[in-house]
Amino acid sequence: MISYLKGTVASTHKRSSSRTILILEVNQIGYELQVPPHLTQQLPETGEVQVFTHQIIREEQILLYGFASAAERDLFRQLVTVSGIGAQMAIALLDTLGLPELIQAIVTGNIRALVKTPGVGNKTAERIALELKTKLKEWRNLSGIGTTKASAVPAPAILEDVEMTLLALGYSNEEVAQALQAISEDAFIAKSKNPEDWIRGAITWLSD
């Protein structure tokens, strides 16, 4: 099993709408890795990079998947253990929500957040949360990933009210996510279970 590769970026390209390929040159050998699209935006133009990998061996081919961190790679491995979740859907989940948000959505059973990923319906999202909730909660606690951010996110029922209200006011999903992340650093809002506090705080932040 290849844990990671360290080398220079030879090229990146889209093989299809759902597959982004990174060619990483290591000791004059070019490794082809499928990566989440967001990874290509983080790569430096020059110099050496480290990409964490997961290898899948099939009868007809060997596939390598690349990730920005060991934690992202390990979450991918957890996702593909869920019935009906293949590598493409796991990458799409990571790329759509990002590491801390995806972990939080699964641990809290936030189906509405999970179904934002193309190809993920309600039943699939429910299955992901059901099968991984306990495992990821333990893994997150042991690793310390996203624990500060997670404690500042409102409960799923409150979060749904807040998101629906802000989207109805014309804000985009990206704007809403950025606003909630920003105002969660406010101690009063972070402790509040009143959706109105989160909504007012988000509108104030978005209006600045």
C-alpha cells in the first residue's frame, strides 16, 4: 500500500466532468492520481508537494486516489465502506463539503447538508449517517479534527431553519456557509440555540 507520494506536479486535467487527474512526478516516474477538484487549486506552481494516497487494485487495473491530508484520505476510506458508496461519490462528498463540514454533517445526521452533493439522495445520505456516525464521532474525538468548529455549529434542526431563511432572502449556499463559519466565532452566537440569533448575525456579517 502506498501511503503518500512526494514529488513535483507534472500536469493536472479533467478526464471527465467527475474525474480530475493529477500527474505527480516522483524520481522521474509519473504517477496518475484521481483527486478531488479542490486539491488542484491548493497545489503550488513550483516545488515539491506531498499527496496522501489510497490504492485500489482491480482485476484489470490499479487505481490511485490522492488527497491533501492523511485525514481526508482516511475519511475517504471510511466513506467507501458504506454500502452503495463508491470512490467517485466519496470524492464528490469531500469536494462538495470539505473535511470538517462533511464530518460534522455525518456525526450530526445533517441529511440536508449531505444531499448537496451531486448524486447523493436522501436514502444514501441517511445510510452514510447511520453507518458512520458512531465511527466518525470516535475518530474525530481521537484525532481532534474539527472539534472546535463542530462545537460552534448549531444543531441540525436549527441549522436547517437558518439556511432556509437565508437562502430565501437570496443569499447563495456559499455565502451562507461562509457567514455561519464566521459568526460561529462569536461566543454568544455559538452558545445560542435560537435560530433568530444565527440569522441576525449572518445577515449582519453578509451586509458588511
